[in-house]
Amino acid sequence: LFKKVANDILIRDFKIFKPQELSNIVWAYATAGEFSPRLSKPLSDHIVQRDFKLFKPQDLSDIVWAYAKLEIPAGFFSRL
């Protein structure tokens, strides 16, 4: 299921997702313990390019928690 959803998300333009929807996606994958580099990398690249002022504090904390929970290697975020 997670791979199928990731495939569907990847064919969409990430700009259509609201900040809360982006945080919900990464939170759901982390809660389930599902790490998909194929989805996580482009999604994180997109998130860091968005204006963080559009994100509520809860959205940002959920995103940071999710990537910490998944124990993403430091080099994964080299574009930050």
C-alpha cells in the first residue's frame, strides 16, 4: 500500500499539496516505519523550497519528528 501511494504522490506536482497535507504524508510514513527514499528525497527537497511561513508550527514539528523517527542519515539533506 505504501509503495502504491508513494507512486501516486510522485506523479503529482507537489505544489498542489497544502503544507498540512505534506506534513501528514511524512508523518504517516514515519508512524508506520516506512522509509521510501524514492518519495522522501523529492518530498523533502520540495518542502525546504516552500515558504515556511505558510506552515503552521504543528506542520513543521510533525515533519521534523517524522524525519527524525525514520532516522534519516545526515547526508540525505545535503541540499538544505
